[in-house]
Amino acid sequence: MSLTSYLPIAIMFLLALAFGAASMVASRWLATQNPTPEKLEPYECGIVPLQDPVQRFPVKFYLVAMLFVIFDIEIVFLFAWASRFDSLGWYGVAAVGIFTLLLVETLVYVWKRGALDWNVASRRRRRIVVELEEAA
């Protein structure tokens, strides 16, 4: 296969880049520059915020989101395995068994570490700190 067979792909790539650059330049030239305080105000979901947020999102929120993505990706691998179940045989069953065992082990570890516990007052780590502060 020669490089000339990739020429249409290269041309389409260059056209896409040129179109993107031309669109950005045209929007800069043609758009009116009239920023007002209302236009510069943040706007989300049809609700104009009246005050700054009280606090940031806790790290726990992002941790649970990452764990969800990790355990959600596992389903993609299981679907791929299920579609080739007949051709993989016992080797495939063993591989998926090990894969699932490692995922369950990870879930148990995360659960024991308290990553899925949203009730702050019941966490063992917090109880120890509060007891030490009360004793002092």
C-alpha cells in the first residue's frame, strides 16, 4: 500500500483544519463586540445565580464519579467477552473469572476504606478524631 492511498484522508484533514480556522476568524470579524454585565454573568440551566456557592464540591463527589466510571467500563469488557463466548471456551471463562475477581476485590477495598460512605458522622476515622478532640 502506497502513501498515495492516504492522500484523500490528508486532504480532508487539511480541509477540516482550514474550515475550523476560517470559522474562528470569520466569527471574530463578524461578531459584534458589546459585552454587558448581563452577558458576562454566569448562566446555568436557566437559573441566574444570586450568590456565590457556599462551598466547593467535596473530593468524595469526584472519587465516587471516578469509581463509577471504572466499574462502568467493566461492563464494556464483559459485553466483548460475551459476544465471543463460544470461540474463547474455558480460557475465556477463566480470564473473565480472574477479571471479575479483581474487580470485586477492588470494590471490597474501596468499601472498607470508606470511599462509598457519605455519612461523615459514622466514619470510623472521623469518630476517632472527634473523640480525641473531645478528650483534649
